[in-house]
Amino acid sequence: MKSIEAELKRHDGDQRLALLSLLSHPNPQIRLKAAIATLAVAPDEAREALQNISDRNEYPQAADARGMMEALDDGSYKPT
């Protein structure tokens, strides 16, 4: 996943935006990974996807989504 994300980032216009359609995928793991990958290019949409996973208590992904939101809030994670 990291190598795909890095490759998309290298392309003109930061093609991580192509992952936005995955924020509505039925699989919570795919939504989680897409949200994390798109935080730098679409922070509002990514944050909403993380919040949805958390609100729906889609475990174990809900715990990761909550942790990511906490890290964003306290500044310990800066999307690049």
C-alpha cells in the first residue's frame, strides 16, 4: 500500500485523489487505508471516512480510525 501511495504521489497533481472513490467502499479496511492515504490531499473527506468507521463501530478498524483522529487532533501525525 505504501509503494502504491508513493507512486500516486509522484505523479503530476498528486494522483492520490484517485483513491477518494474507495472512501465509500463496503469493506472498512479498504475505507480506512484509503482515508489515511488521502489525508494530505482531501483532509475533510478522509476525516469524514475515519469518523464514519468509528461511529459504526466497525472493529477492529474503528480503533485504528479513532487513533488516527486523535493523532491528527494532537498534532502527532502530519499528513504528507
